[in-house]
Amino acid sequence: MLTASGLTVRYGSTTALDHLDLTVQRDELFVLLGGSGSGKTTLLRTIAGFVRPEAGRIVLDDIDLSALPPHRRPVNTMFQSYALFPHMSVAANIGFGLRQRGVSRAETRRRVETMLALVRLEGFGGRRPSELSGGQQQRVALARSLAPSPRLLLLDEPMSALDQSLRRDTRAELVRLRRSLGISFVLVTHDQDEALEMADRIGVMRDGRMAQVGTPAALYEAPAGRFVAEFLGAANILSCVVDGCSVLLPGLGLAVHAARPGVNGRGLLALRAERLRIGGDGAVNQVEGVVTESFYAGDALVVSVRLADGSVLRVKRSLADGLGAALVEPGTSVRVGWQPDACMLLPE
Amino acid sequence: MSRAGRRAVLAVPVGWLILLLVAPLAIVVLIAFALPADGVPPYSIGFSLDNLLLVASDPLYRDALLRSLRVAGVSTVACLVIGFPMALAIARAPPRWQNPLLLAVMLPFWTGFLMRINAWIGLLADDGLIVRLLGLPPVLYTDAALYIGMIYTYLPFMVLPLYARLSRLDPALMEAAADLGAPPWRVFLRVILPLSLPGVAAGAALVFVPAIGEYVIPALLGGPQAELIGRVLWEEFFSNRDWPTASAVAVWLLVVLVAVPIAAQWVTRRVRQASEGE
């Protein structure tokens, strides 16, 4: 549906986008995830037309967007600051895009009512944006960007200005809304939970390039490299030597087993904290260590275990049996165990 | 703070206003109702509407006032038309360019006002640079020279408040309008212009109010036939020593200066309400 190829954007001497390729499918929610300066917002602004790429093409359903100014692109943006027009009513804000496209007054009024109902703001059409709460403003911004029925909606950190509890509800609502409308969304965020929860596919960006693209589960369980493994849900990383499914940990002088073979030679073993267990019973792979500290994270107890070579494993202990059962005193010698399919083998 | 202390602090600005604004104004109004007399001061206290009625009915004063209104109005509109793109360009310029550009707008203030107007006399004179280079008919001592001088002098007063307003506009608003399908001219009409109206009002007031009473520029650059109200006021007061008439002119001028902004505000409110119906 949307295909960007070889996009390059430079601001002075810094390269914001570096020969970037991206494909967004019809009817999907694609999340661009990355830290600040990774180029995710620049990519969004380039698709919208606010940034002119030095090289590359953007094609949407056989329309070459590259040559079109922002107001001619069949794409709408929901801005991070919402950018609601303060001098217009909520209804005029939502109807703005329709009026610009030559939709009649009567038809605009009808469409605005539909959009207000869609975002559950019936009866708010006559208010000013300044008279609404942050969450209501966010919904007006969403309705405004959806009203002209864009082929693709771009959302720039749409939930960054909401408080935590509202954010959680809004995520689910946004996903539901997108499914019912069948419009593709490209959403920019730096929040990995948001990305994992909402996305059909995630593109992790780093230094103006796409580090990895895939479904949330694929990225989380089979990261392509150290950056993605650490950026999405912080992993324990150990140096290793891979030989098929056998993984030698030179620092500990022992080998562990992986479920899938990796690339032979020196590499990295990544282990998710929630896949590790304290107390080895039944686990195929086991190492010994000493508990150095533990902290309570609400939904889990995070325990740090120092291994013989000085490296530290962070283990997430389930609180299914209560906090008392999960607590371990610092200084205790423990075994840390995991199953072969928890091993993620990465290139060095 | 104690009540007395608060009063003492308030006394300074209140005293200042009474001494320098209310009292002189009261004296002017008093003299406008007074009777002319031979002597020092050249009036005797009384209550007569003759002065005010004379100024309102005598074509000399009425025409001068109307001409002043026209000159100030045209100058204000011209300053707006020239100043808006300037202010917008400065507000949109890269940040490191904004201060130098603003400095350039204010640079004329570094030189004395009369010096600059005299420089224009040299430039606009029949053998002056501009007239000779462009091969123009004589410009000096015509309405054209008057307007050039007025616009030149008052342009910074329009640019600065407009810039202050425009530089604070969130660029995302313009982007949002373009994103929703508005071509650049409609982004200007529907977003930039309505949101900069307070700046337009401030700039227009800063130009219109001093422009209507201006008498130096018309005297030095304008034609002798163009008698403006500021000049009339000057002559009544200093040449004819007719203080009551001069005060009556001043009172009428004040009435106009209060009425015009109120009317302008009323019009903009109606325009804004009408545009919201969209």
C-alpha cells in the first residue's frame, strides 16, 4: 500500500533518514518505534510532506507522493500537540478538512456529527478546544484527522500528553477504531509497551535506519540484534560461542542448549528476565550465582544474580504465590534456570 | 502589606495618572467650553457649546478632520499591507536571523526623526535621487510624498506587534491546516490571519492614533493645500492664540480616536462571528 524506498533526509551535517525502506500494508497498524533522534518523527513528516527528502520515493497506492505538497496528499496527520485551531469550534475543526476538499456545508455538518459520535463527543461541537480536557482534545484531533477519510493516517505520539490510566484505555480504543474503519495507521512512539500492545507490525528505528521490522511477538522473541533485544523489553546479554544448538559460555566454562541453532562462532546469548527462574528444578539450562539485590516492581520482583565471571542476570520472579514466597535475601547462593527455547542467539 | 502601605504604593501610579493624564485632559475640556478673551490666558471660564459646534460645522475644521482621518486610515492600511509580509517573513526566518532583522526594522529610530524626514526631502526633491533615477514627475509637496513619509515613519509600529503575535503562533497549526488540504493562501486566510488579529489591532492602533494628529510630516513633505487637523490645531493654538477653539479641535479629535477603535473592534467581532459559521 505505502512503499517508501531509499528515503534520505539530511539536516545540515546530520543524517535523519539514511536510505530508509518501508512498506505499510493495507489495513494494518504499523508502529514506528525508536529513541529520540532515531528519525521516526522525520519519517512521519516526510510521508506527510512537511520534510522534503534528498533522495528516495514514497508511493501510496500507485500515487507518487514525492512530488505532491502536503495539502495534495491523501494522507492526514494527528499531531503530537493536537494542533487544534483555537479560534474555531470543535465542529469547525473537525469539518476543516472536508470544507477544504470542497464538501458541501450540509454534508460537512452531517459528517462532523458522525465523527463526534465516533469519538464519543456528541454535543461538544459548539465548544472551543480550550474548553475541553486533554483527553477530549485528543479525541477531537483524532476525529479531525479522520474526517476527510484519508487512505493513511499518521499519528505522532498520539498519547504522549495523556496520563497513564487514560493512555491504557485510549490504546485499546484506537486499535478498535482502526479495525472498524479499515484505514492503515502509521503511529510513532518511543513507548515500547504501547508499540507491543497496539501494533500489527513494528519497525524499530535507529540512526535513521530500520533496525528490524516484524510483528510484536517476532521482534520480542526473535530480535535480529543486540539493539532490538535491549530496546524492546531489556534483555540479559552474555558473550558466547555458538556451535549449532550448543552454546558455550566461556566466562562460566559451561555449555547451555538452545532450541534453534544459531550462526556458528562468537555471538551473544540474550535471555529475557521473565523467562529465567530462580531454583533450577526441571530446567534444562542452569547456572549458579549469588543474589546481589532485588527490587519490587509491582507486578513482579526483579532479582539481580551475579555469576562466577562477574556478569549479572536480572530475573523477574512471578508474584503468583505472593511477595513473601518470591523474596530472596541478598547474599543467597541460587541456581538460575531456563528452557532451551528461552535462548535468543544474536550476532556479536 | 498594611492597608496604608498598599495605599501608599498605589498612590504613585494613581497620582501620576491624575497629574499627567486626567488633569491636562480636564483642563483641555474646560477650555473647550470656555469663552475666548483678550488677555493672559486668552480665555475666560464659562460654559458655552459655541466652540465645539463651530469646529463641528465649519468646513475648515471638518474637512481637515476628515482629511486627517483619510490620511491616517490609508497610512494604517498601507502599513498593514506592507508590514504583515515583513512580520511574517521575520517570524518564519531561522531563529539566528530574527534579531538582526528586527534590529533592521528599528534601525531608523537610531537617527533623529527630523533628520530622517529632511533626508526624504532631499531624496524626493525634483533634483533628488529618486525622482531623477526613476524619471518621476515632481513628488515633493504632494500627497504621494506625504504618504511615503507617513508609511516610512509608522511602519515599524505595525511590524513589531505583528511580529510579536506571529512569532508565537504554533507552526503545527499551519502544518495541520495544510495537512487537512488547505493550499497556502487558505492557510493564511483561515488560520494565520484570524489568529494574528490581536496583533493587527495593536499595530493599527499604534499607527492610526499618532498618524491622525501628525503635523510634522504633512508640513515638511505634503502640499500646502493639504491642511490636516494636527496643523490646524497647532495654528489655532500658537498662531491665532485661540485656545478655546484649539481645545475644541482637540476634544473632537479625542472623540474620533476613541470612536474609531471601538468601531473597528465591533467590525472584527462581527467578521469573526460570521467566519465561525463556516
